[in-house]
Amino acid sequence: MPKVLVAVDGSEAAHHATRTAIRLLRHTPNTEFTALHANDPAVLASSGPEAEPNPGVPIVYESVTQAGEAILQDAEKVFLEEGVTPQLRQDWGSPAALINRVAEEEGYGLIVLGSTGKGRIAGLFLGSVSDAVVHSAKVPVLIVPAES
């Protein structure tokens, strides 16, 4: 059974990538899709000279987790509109590293993600999850450019 890991972040680029992956693989029997949302732990960074935990972290943790659940629910709607019921997964980790780790450790045959189309210069300064995934993935990666 082919396993496809679709990275979702709530963006239209991610929705477009989801639709594209489903349409490409629609006729591959028993394809299993998983929507993965990565919560970046950088939002929980400690503060202060002695790196004591920020007292607001539990609130931030809960807010980020709830936002991730909403993103997964939106992604699920996209899958269901295309006639596919996905597995939904949310986890904590640097997005690119988490996507690659999950794909490799859990036997996914393909990673799918959208590209926001920031371009090479903006990507250098802002970072690019898709670029980082491609450069360290041990499984094939499909990057779907944003719709124009």
C-alpha cells in the first residue's frame, strides 16, 4: 500500500499541493494519505539570561496546538472534497526535520508539500521548508508550486 505524507500548514499552497497529490495518485490502489502539521518548538523558546522558561509558554503551547488542530481540520476538508479520508497528525519539531523523520521512520514512499513561491532570495533569508526537506529527504519529494 503506497503511503503519502502531505505536509500541511493551512496555506493555500498546501491545499493546492494536497489536491494535486490526490489527483495524481487517485487511481493508485489503496494509497494511504497522512496530513502532517508540524508545530515549530521555536515558538516556545525560553527567555531571560538564565534561559528560564517563559511563564506564558503553557498558554502559547495550547494556542499553537489548537491552531494546528484547526489547520488539520481544514486540510481534512480538502481531502474529503477530493473523495479521500486521510490520517491526521500533529507533532512538535522543526518542520523540515520532522517531515523527513516521520517519512523515513514510518515508511512513507512520497512526501508532498506546497511551495509558497517566495523565490530564492527570500528563501535564503526566511528559510524554506520545502528546500530543506528536498535536501535531506531519503524518500522522493513532490513540491507543488503555488497556483498563480
